[in-house]
Amino acid sequence: MKIFFSAILFSLASLSYISCEDIASEEGVLVLKKTNFEKAVTENEFILVEFYAPWCGHCKALAPEYVKAAKALADKESTIKLAKVDATEESELAEKHGVRGYPTLKFFRKGTPMDYNGGRQAEDIVNWLLKKTGPPAKELKTVEEAKDLIENNNVLIIGFFKDQSTAKAKAFLEVAASVDDHPFAITSEDALYEEYGVKCGSILLFKKFDEGKVEYDGDDTEAQIKKFIVTNSLPLVVEFNHETAQKIFGGEIKSHLILFLNKEEEHFQKVSEAARSVAKPFRDQVLFVTIDANEEDHQRILEFFGMKKEEVPAARIIKLEEDMAKYKPESDDLSAESIKKFVEEFLAGKLKQHLLSQDIPEDWDKEPVKTLVAHNFDQVALDAEKDVLVEFYAPWCGHCKQLAPIYDKVGEHFKDNSDIVIAKMDATANELEHTKVSSFPTLKLYAKGSNDVIEYNGPRTFEGLVKFVESGGKDGASIEEPVEEVTEDDDTPRKDEL
């Protein structure tokens, strides 16, 4: 009976504000087109719109969660609507709203759009929308209300404040308003203080993993309360997938211990438990992450770290700063003691960066465009007796592929000039301590005599590149060309995206 009435409510809710005669609905999600888009976003006070492409893998993964979120909102009798636009069919709409990748979600409040930056699970979508359309923290009056809220949420934060005008209460509410991933509640009721054994000013974080509950014991600042919530709302060891990617790579903690494991093999549970047993003291400095190396979608991450499947199980640490520094343990042992030592040495600054390099090809200098790797880069590019032009490329980069025949022609042009070298290096498989590359293709001239490094930003034409080299880097160093763009929202780490 309950399911029956939920279905009725869901159907009725989808009819509010807009009739089905005007706008079609698929599983509770409005289907918008150019002809009805403005009507939908202006006649509904709150509406979340997904711009998608039918072929997009991430859109397909989001679809069932989006439907679940629409139903959850209908069950709550919420007036918030979810809608979708096929951006490949409605290209004019997509362009108008600045859609550059898929899926792109926009939240409209009384017709005014803002970017959606929440998660992609149904619970995350609902929490984000409720936070944007209601009070930052739900006021709890009874123990039953609190227990129901705890039961129905993966993570819940409750503030216990008799006076919401205190500095700590204000800071808590500010954090509640700014953190969209999880619901917050607040109470002044003595029965709840007694039930959870807390005093006025306490903040409890309830979660359905690890300890189950943790109490904040820091100062009254917004920054510290937020750090506590962000840190403790993730498991001690987070499994990387489509749903957690944004929280991992877009989170507050920028140093990650990444454990490359095969989920179907015996070592997965053993290594995961070992990591979990030592993770807690480091949780506010290093995020512990497992990645299933067997997943096809994760192969680019292995490539990014210069790893092969045969090396699994393995561990790496990455620091998500500008230089994307990576670190490799001395041994392959992944016991709790070894993992703990690896993280401690990283935090103490005792580890040297692990730089990727391919082996030097036997025929690296056979063609007019020389092939460089990290091992022979300095010997060739930093030869002070020559001007050396180097293209830093990625094998998957579309702009690099377009440039390849032009660059080969440039190499052919200078092949008999003993003072000039034209070279290229796969920057996804080779890393240099002195040169960092953040986009592809990147072209740099290492000038004769001084070894000054001059980046090329001119047109990617044969004439432009030849002028740049012949002018010693003076012609073409200031005009910027576009770098590789992404047409599908990709949550795996790449040098041009992280």
C-alpha cells in the first residue's frame, strides 16, 4: 500500500506547475527542448537540468541515479523538479548555457542558473538540492526525528546548540550552508542531549561506516569545523569509482596514498584491511584510496603513474599540487607496517619524487624528429651548442595527432642543420624534474648557448614553427593556441585536468 501511494504522489508531483500536455516526462524527469525550456525554468521555482549526450558513458551511469533522485523528491512532496536535455539534439540550448562536456548540470532558481557541483548518487543530488532550497540545518525536536534522519542518511551532522547566536553555532551554520554533500541538523532539546550523551556546543558526525559516530573537539572556527566534516565524512579507505572520484580529486586533502589492487583477487581484502588499520592518524593529511586495476575505465590512471597491470598490487603517493609529484615505496611489501612507514616518510619529506621514464629507443635519432625520454632528455635538449625544439605530447591528444604531420615536416626541413634539433617526448610516460607540462601539445625551444626555455604559442603551422626556430624563439612566443579540450566529463586523473 505504501508503494502504491508513493507512486501516486510521484505521478501527481510531476504534474505540478506544468501539465504533461506541455512537457513530456520520463520516469519522473521532465524532457526539455528549445520549445518548452524557458517555460519549465520560469514556471518552476527550483529545477535541476541535465544536459547529456546519448553516447556518453558518464551520462548513462548518472541516468538511474537521476531517476532515483526525482522519485525521492516526489516522495518528499517537494516542488523541486529534475529535467534533462539531449544536448546533441538541442545544440542551440546547450551552447546558450555554456555546455562544454557531458553531463553538465545546471540548477535554476526562479529562472536564474547556477552550476551544480554536487555528487552523482541519488542521495547526493537530493541533499544538494534540499540544501540549496531550504535552511542549512534541519531543526530537530524529538529523538525519533533524529534517529530517522540518522537511519536514512549515509552521513549526518548534528549540532547541539541552545543559543544559535554563539560564535560556534554561527560557524556551524555557515559550514552547513557551504557543504552540499551531506545533510545537517541542529537541536536545543534536552532529550537529544541526554540520548547522545553530549553537552551544549557539541557537534556529532554520524556515518554508516568506520566508527559510526565521531565528535568534533576543535575550536570554534568555520575552517576547522569544515575540515573536520570533510575529513570524517569519507571512509578511512575510499574505493575509487565514478561516484567517489569528485570527492577524492576535488576534496580538501591533496595528498593521496593510492593502492592499486585487483578487486577479485585475495590480496584486495588483505591490503585494504592493512591500510584501514593504520589510516586513522593520517586522515587529515593523506587520503587512502584503493583503485581496482582490472577496471577498464581505470587504465588511464595506471598509465598516468607509468604502471602496468603486472605490477599490481602496488602503492603510490601523489601530491595534487601544481607539479603533481608522485612517490614510490622502496619495497613492494604492502603490510600495515610498510604502508605506515611509506606515509610517515612522505610526510617527513624524506622521499624523493618518482619520475617516469621509458627506455631509450635504439633508433631514437634515426628519424628527422628525434624521440626523447626522461633518460636522454638533458643530454639532447640541454646541449648548449644547439637550438632544440621539443614537442611534449600525449598519445590520446587530438590536437597532438593533428600536429604530427606538420611537426614531421618541420623535422624534415631542419634535418641537415647541425645547429638545430627537432624532437618530441611522450609527456604521459616521461617526467622531468626541471620541466613540468600541464597541457598538450606543449612546444618549448631550448635556446643555443644559454639553454633559455621559450614556449611556443603561435599558430601550429609549418611556417609558424619554422619562423619560431629560425628566430631563436622571438617569433611566435606570445600568441596562444587552444589546448586539448574534453568532450566527455572524465573523472580519471590526467595531466591537463588535475
